[in-house]
Amino acid sequence: MISEQLARKIADEAIRASKADETLVLLAGGKSALTRFATNHIHQNVLQKDYFVQVVTAFGKNVGVASSNLFDRGELERIVDVASTVAQRQKEDPLWEPLSGPFRYELPTHVYDEDTMAKAPEAKAEAVRGIIEPCKAAGCTAAGAYTNGDQVVAVANSHGLFAYHAWTSAELTLTVMTPEGSSGWAEGYGNSLEQVDTKALTARALEKAVLARNPVSLEPGKYDVILEPSAAATLLRYLSIVGFGGLAYNEGRSFLSGKLGERLMGENVTIRDDYQSGSIKGLPFDYEGHPRASVTLIERGVAKAVVHSRRTSGAAKTENTGHALPYPSTYGPIPLNLVLEPGTISRDEQISRVKRGLLITRSWYESIVDPKTPSLTGMTRDGTYLIEDGKVVGAVKNLRYNEDLRDLFSRVESLSSETETTSDWGATITTPALHVRDFNVTGSTK
Amino acid sequence: MAQYAIDMAKDLGATYVDVRLIRSRQQSIDVKNGRLEGVTNRYGNGIGIRAYIDGAWGFAGNPDLKLKKVEVAVRRAVLIAKASARVKGEGVRLAPVEPAKGSWASPCAESPFDVPLEEKLDILFRCNELMMGVEGVAIAKATMDFREENKLFVSSEGSVIRQRTVQSGAGTSATTVGASGVQTRSFPYSFRGQFENRGFEHVRRLGLVENAERVAREAVELQTAPQCESGITTVILGGNQLALQIHESCGHPTELDRALGTEINFAGGTFMQPELLGNLKYGSEKVTITYDATIEGALGSYGWDDEGVAGQRFTIIDRGRFVEYQTSRETAPILGVRANGTMRADGWNNLPLIRMATVSLEPGDVSYEDLIAGTDDGLLLMDNRSWSIDDMRVNFQFGTELGWRIKKGKLAGMVKNPTYTGTTTEFWNSCDAVADRASWKVIGIPNCGKGQPSQTARVSHGASFARFRNVKVGVGYDK
């Protein structure tokens, strides 16, 4: 792993080599050991290791960027030169704001676990055997990915800013299939392998797969649904991607544009972005080194805020919340550590309150149909069940839904007291299970 | 270096080893609303080592090519393979292949990396200026993306293959925000434009500036266009919408690794199971779908795959019947079929997976004009906006940027927010006409995701226009 000392050395060399008015250096990467298994055997087992250093040079407001995955002096000088040449040959960026000076950061603790990095391939293989064996014994097949790794992010600039954070992570995603073709899913994440309870996750996926046998077809219509945390997290993630970022807000593309202060969702819905929450802690600063603030996005249904970066906050004349992605980030700032506040009843209690409806394990292959509404389509997957009179009575074939996400969060009947953290595409999402009324099912698979 | 790594791995017990050494560079340029959002240049180097021991694979990569670091990567790959062998199932058997020695390069008349930045920016800013000049446009974007990869593949069987690929892509889009929400029009296609395995000559031919105003006017017109009605109708697909339909409902489901269950945990499986090979009536007789890695300039083309098997052409769907999978040296022997050279990895730091090259709906026998003229009532849909399909590749739903009504054989006005849904075999069996070669194009898709860890492949699809009957449209807007 690149140590803080080495990161500082690399950044200092790059800044020294630059003749720009301002220079920003981002160093990121890590190691990831992914043991992939399917049909009850390990079929792909990889160790990836890569880092990149990105240099941003600003001559006034003329900005250029270059990056490389090599860090020797010659390469650093080369990419500084490339970035500088680009900066000096192109037009001004009117949204460029001066870089910040040094900050103090509130670093999450206990996020680097040496045992997680030291786990040998043989030990991981044996752990995977422990996942496969009960599935085999039940006549089922297991497929999954068991991953451990570390990451480092370091940011420095020519105003003396330096930020460094390293962490380990572990995850298991697991799909169990019965001979009849039904499937069940489980996933677990943490900063250490110890936090990922492979036994419990295996039991969960196996139970779901067996319960998913003999699925029946269901007609399109509106149903009460219990969205388990995996499914709820996906819907929240898409709401966030199109709605909670400062760039979409400033450009009028977000459902929150011009609506801060209005009630847009149910009173029982509070959504925050907080890097200190959940079973995997996030990055305490953004990719320009600004401290990452905890931001309340929706409070008891009322739209409160979006997240901003240096560039979008300047345009919006508001505070930078420290959510910049790596420059130039044409996508804009987005929340990376979402939290949906839990409720007070258990998931089992939620199920018991459904007269006729569905229990949905996860959502799959979602796509934004209309970004301003925002509306989303997707399919259920790996465990979709029918609830009648408060009990799960059987399985249904996977269903297609089309939902207005903002309106969905107005139809939340209850949120469970238990929460789970999922991790997807660099973001963590901590959610309870949701009981949603009138979930719009528009089709199904055969 | 590669041979050193192979010899070392063999000394440590590997019975097969392959090594990829890759050097790459990329440039992305984004211009938006008259501002340069960013010019990013990325450089990458590394070595990826795949080792096969006792019926199992191990893989390790390293960006540092110093000897000691390569040795570390070799030891890791071997260690991982030996660990995998503890839980190996029936073990891997590789289909035999003749070692290959040779080189291949994509056509490149003008390296995009030699074109001055100012020249690229002039084109992009001109497009922006023309688009912003159309009243009602809120966001105008123009982008260029370039990539060059130099790859050396060496295997313990004696293959030594050098390949150089230069890729260029460019596109524009105009977005309006109003009473009809967010409406976007793209050119030549959505997903940052059209991509090919060619140099800058490709960008010069695209007509970005010439089409900028039209694209912007369509984005404005969409704000007041009527909503696409919901119901059952005839649909003609073209452009990158037809490309994406092929991609999702034929390309992916015919990857043999999916059929054998090794992608279940991420992208899923496929309804096109081995017992259906040769028996499934996938589509109508008008539907012939091919795989081709040899089309000059196509984004998905290559000389040899990342197992040293020559890139080739074969038929997947023959006049509606499912006849061949995309296979690899590992999956082919399981079904007793041939390895047809489809394995590709994203860079040096990933191991290869079965990937599409150019998967095409072969042209038919009717002109585009006659296709439209022969449609009494329906919709023409082009340029994808949303896409979704289930984990077995059956139920799908797509949306496009706009649609054109067809009434009595003529285009009769624009509609906004068109969507359509269906199930794969029902849909393709409803295909009753495919336009001819005059309107057939190869469309690049630069962002196909697969695998764990996730990889991106650059693929392409040949498509003209195709007509489908009794399709459900207006999904998601039929409240």
C-alpha cells in the first residue's frame, strides 16, 4: 500500500515540477483480491493492484489534467508537462475557483484491518468452501464473489493542503440456485473480513432460494411491497444520482431544483449523506481535499439540501459541502454515503401488516426512464415472494416495475428498525426495509 | 519480460501460462455550454499473468514492470491458482489451439494523439456555439474520446501476438429543461457519440458541426411534442436503439459462460440454455445475427483474442434459429463445440471474459423507404435513452430520445418519451422486415459492462432498420 509518507513524497515532487499558478494532485488506488465462484467451485480468482496519480494544473483559469499509473520522477514530470501544455493551449474555465488551503479532517477510526489484508488465498479458498458446502448439501449451487482489499486516497495542492486516508474493505455477494432454477441472494460489507458473516449470509441466500421454488405468475398492477434493504438501497441510489447533486440542481435537471424547503416525501422519510455511518465508513474528504460534510438532504419529507463541490457551490453561491469527484467531474458532485433513517418496527412486523403484497429481495438492471420526475424501471431478482394475510406464502416470477421515485418515498407505510449497508459503484447506502403502498408492477418474466 | 514470467510460472508448477503486457493512453475532452469542462490525458502500463495449475486459474497483475515486481506478480498468480485448485469442481480443460505468431493493427490514417488540441477544440466549440444559438437549449455538450492500446500476448504454448488498437469517438447533445422535463437529443448517437477503431479521420467524417443546429432544434421541439401514446403497435427500430436491442437480447444471452452459470452472481444467466442450441426458434426467418471480429474499423474488432485464438466470423442466429454460442477455450469443451475466439480483457489488470466483437442483425431485402411506406400505423424509434432487461435476458424495456409517428406509410410528427417493452423470443419472432445494406451501419458501444471485478468492453453492432409487430409501447407513462 502507498504509505502517507510516500504519498506526500509523490505529491510534493509533482507540485515542485509544476510551474502553474495552482496545482492539485490526486493519488488513489489499492489492492483487491477477489475470489469468484460459481456452480460450486472457484472459477476466477484474481489479485488486482493499481494506483493512479492525477495532476491538475491551473494557469489562471486555464486548466489541464493528466494522469498516469507510474510514479517515478520522470513520469511525474511528464504528466505535469502534459497537463500544463493542455492548460496553456485552451480556453479559460469560468467556473474555476481558487483551490483551498489546509484543512483538519475528522478521520473515521478502525477502518484499516491488517488481518483483512493478510488473508492468504488458501484461507480464502477454505472460506469459500465453507460457503459452498451447505449449498451443495442442500442440492443447490452457490455463486458469488468474496473480496478483500485496501484503498488509499491522497490529495495535495500548491496551497499546502494535504489529505490522506487508507482503509480496508471486505464483501461477500452470494447467489444460491436450486436445481429447479429458483435463486436467492445475500450480500454483506464491512471494513474487515470479520464484519462479513459468511455463515449467516449463506444461510439467508439458501433459505431464499429454496423458498423461491415453484414461482407463480402475477398480473401487472399496484401492490403493497416490502422492499428489503438491498432493493431499497438501489432505489435510493438512483434517486440520489439524478436528484441530490449540485450540478443537476443548478442546471434545473433535479426534482429538487427550486424546491428546497418544500415537502416532497412522506414525513417518515429522512435521508442524509454521512461518511461516518454504516458498516463501511467513507472518505472523510472529497477528491479536492475539502472536508466532507454530513448533509441532511431530506428531513421528515422536506427537501433541505443537495451536495456541492467547489465548482457548483460557487455557481450556487452556497457552501462547499466537500463532495467533489475527481476533476473535471463532468457529472458533478454526488452523495457517496447515503443513510435512510430507520423506523421503529421489525421487518417481520412489517410483513405481518401486509394483507396481500410482495416481499422483494433485490432490484436489478434499473434504468432512469425520465430523469426529472425521476422515474425508474427495473426488475426484481433472486427472491420475490407473495405475502397473504401477513405471511409469506410462496414465490412469484420476477417482475418489472416502473416507479416515480419521489412519489414512492411519499408512499412509505413504514421503515424497519433494522438497517443494512450495501456498497455499489463506490458508494455506500445504509437503509432499513421499506413497506411501500401501490408499487407499480408493469410486467414479468416468463 | 513476458517469457521470463512464463518460465518462472512454469517452474513454480503452472502447466499453462499467458501474459499480456499493455501500454495505453487515453484522452477525453468535454465542452459544455461554451466552456471547456476538461481535457484529461491518462497513461497506463502493466502486466497481467494468468496461470493454470491443477485444473484451476490464478491471475495477478502489476503496473510496475521491474523484474522484482513481475516476479511478485508471478508468485501471486501461482499461489492463487493453487488455492483455487482446492475448490475446483471438475477442473478446467482447455480446447487445443495452434500457437499463433503475428501482429495486427486497427486502421489509423491520422493518429488522434498527433492532432493539435486547438483543432479538436475548434470543432467542439463550434458545435456548442451553434447549439446554444438555438433558443431554449439549456445544455449543449460536445465530446471527444481517444484511446490507443499496444498489447503483447505471449503464451506458454508458443503464441506471440502484437496488437495495436486506436479508437476514436465523438458526439454532441443538446438538452432542454421545461414543462416536459429533461429532453435530450444526441448526434450521431447517445453515449457520447459514435466510436470506431480508427484515427481522427473518423471524427472528421462524422458531420458534427453540420448536424449541431438540427439536433438542438429537435431537443427544443421535444418540449412541446405530444407524449407517445400507450398501447400495442408496430415499431421500427434503427440507429443505436436497434444496436442496443441486439446487444442486450442476443449478444449477452449467447455468451456461453452465462449459459453455464458462471456469471450468475452478477449479470445473471440466460434462457438460451445448451439444450436449446439448434432447437430454439429465437426469431422470424428475417432474423440472422452474426458475430464478427474482422470488420475493418469496427469498435469490436481485433486480430486475436486474449487466449491467442484468431478473431473470426460466425453465425449465432440463422434465419431465426439459434445455432452457435460465443465460446472460449475453457467453455467450448464442455459442450463439445469449438473455441471461437471471443475472450477479451479490459486492460492488463483483468482476466479475459467472453465478450462480443461486432454482433449484427444482417441486412434484409427491403429499402428503408419501403419499410416505412409499408407500415400503416406505428412508430420509428432511434437513439437510446433508457435500457433494462431481466437477469435471464427475457423481459426488457427500452426508451428512446424521441419517436416518429408513422401514419399510412409516412413519418407524421415527433413524439416524446417513447418506451417499449417485450419478451425476447416473442419480440424477435414478430420481426417481419429488415432494411437492406444501403442503410446498414456498424455502431460502436464503448461501455459494455461484465464480470466481477467489473470490466468494460468496447463492442459494436451492425444494424439497419427492423420492423416488429404488436409491440407494447408507452410503458411507464400509462398512469
